[in-house]
Amino acid sequence: MTGTDRAPDEIDPEGVPRKVLFVAGAGRSGTSTLSGILSLLGMHVPKPEVAADASNPKGFGEPQWAVELHDRLLAEAGVQVSDSRPSAWFETGRIATREPARIRVADWLEGHFAEHPELVVKDPRLSWFLGLWRVAAIRTGATPVFATMLRPPAEVVGSKQKYYQNKLGSAHLAASWLNMLLHTERATRDSIAGVDPHAGGGRVFVRYADLLDDWVKTTMALGHALDVQSVIHTRSDQIREVHRFIDPSLRRVTGTLDDLALPPRLHELTAETWEQLNLLADEGGDTPAAHQTFDQLREAYTSLYEESEAISKSSVVAARIAQARESAAAAQDHAHERSISDLVPHEVRAKIPPSVRKGVRKALGRTRDQQ
């Protein structure tokens, strides 16, 4: 389609300034739904994308390259995706400031701007490295903007337990939600329009329930707040595609904080943080007074974690001892099996039919991958 036959409500990519919209927030909070909507409205999710599966049948809307990068960086930092340690932000921050990482991410973004001037980058691991991505985007001449998804913490915890088979318990998952959202709020604060022109072009907080109840109103508000041209100038056929994409049954897990049976202080902090995050999602709610409240909540959570950590050293030591015993027992069993095998000369073992060797390995509880 040329400039002369373009539809009246279709934007001209050549006239649109570069922008990267980073979709942040805890996993299972609706980030995939928002990314999918923005993609259908014309923004570009860099390919290849992570393939859909039973936990996300509509697709994840996240670039495979970004996921693999974050996995490597988290492993290097010794940080989990759902890490509840406040100190984990320091560990990932050290890596995010490395120049080779910034160059690599900027080069990757630059290549995808050839497809479209407005990109969407989403991954549940993204919040750990927002500083890295912000700097990389600015280096490409793009404006970074941020959308943080909000879903009730009890639903996030329940969804992770259901679809990811997380065995760490409700208290850990609730604490990791607190850690993620409180630090994501702080990491995106400087991007508020007018605060720091070098930090970004704005941020919004989006309730998952609002997105499912009225995606048009919610997404259009996002588009105007962040000046996303693909959303502002969306076409009627794209709107129809999103109507087919949105499914209220996507909210498959419900529940309340009472269902999680959290320790009292953790319950209190989680409930208060959720209440304050909802105020950020309201028009005019992102205020200096709100920021001060979040600073206090973040300090309170850090104190709670440090207190809990200080009195749980025995549990940590006991877990390490148990793990060391299991490893030693496994090594002893393996050595015993090998010694039995070594009693049989190689030329004799070679004459034993494969089916017999397989039966012996099965009897010993060994598989080919364990040899």
C-alpha cells in the first residue's frame, strides 16, 4: 500500500517516531493479553515469539530472544524469576549496567525497527532489567514507555501454582509478587512525563480486570497517555481482530488473600500494596504522595524480609545439609553400579544382546541418559 492509497485511519510508519513499549509486571498478571492486543492493533512484537501452550493458549506475545537473554542474565546473577529477596535487585542491577549487554540489546532493537517504528517488548523477567532496556532504547533514538499490569496477588499466586506447578508455597509467591511490583514501580517512576526527559516518555498501570471488561476504553487510554500512534490510529478491522482475541474466560483463576493463609504481616503488606497500586491505575493517581507511600511500603517489605531471613538461618543450613546428603548418596549408588559393571570384561559386555543389557539397566534403576 502506497502513501496515496493508504486507508484514512492507517498510520504512515515512516512518519512515526521510534518507541518501545515495555510491558512489565509479575508473570500471570495479564501481560500476555496486553501484548497480544497491542500487536493486533499494529505495534510490532519482535519475532520469533514464544510459542503458545496450555498455560497461555492465546500466545505469550513475547520475543524468544528477550526470554533467552533474561534467562542467561538471571542465571549469571543467581536470581530466580520469582525471587523474593530485595537484594536480588542489586544483583541484576550490576549486570544491567554492563556496556556489552547494553550494546547487544541496542543492536537487537535496531534490527527490529526496520519492521516497524513502534515495538512491544514483554517478558515476566523484564522488570529485573528495565534499566538495561531503557538505556538501549534511548541509544537507538527511541522513546521508552512502560505499562505495568495489575492483577490481584491471590490470582497471580493461584495461577502460578496451577499452571507452573510451583512448589515453593503461597507465602513465597506472595512475597515475590510484593518484591516485583514494589521495585517495578520504583524502576519506572523516573519515566513519568516531565520528571526526566532522558528516562522515558511515560508510564501507565493497567488492571487486568479492566482489560477484559472493556479493552477498547482501557487500551485507548493507554495509547493516548503514552502517545502510541498504532493505538491512537487503529483501524476498524484491527479492532474486530482484538474482539475475537479477547476472551473473558482467560481469567481462569480467582481467589482472595484469605485463601492463601499468609503470615499476618505479609498479608497486611500485600493487601496494602495492592490497594495503593489500584490508585496508580486511576486517572491522576500517579502523584508524589503516592510515590512516598510506595517508598514506605518497599522499606517495610525489606525490613520484614531481613527479619525473616535473620531467624531462619537454621532452616537454610538444614536444607544445605540435606541436599549434600542426597548428592553423596546418589554418587555412592552410581559408583556401586559402575563397579558391578566393571567386573564384566568389555569384550563380554559387547556380546550381551541389547535387550538383555536394557533389562539389567532397568533392574538397577538406570537409564541410558544416566550412564
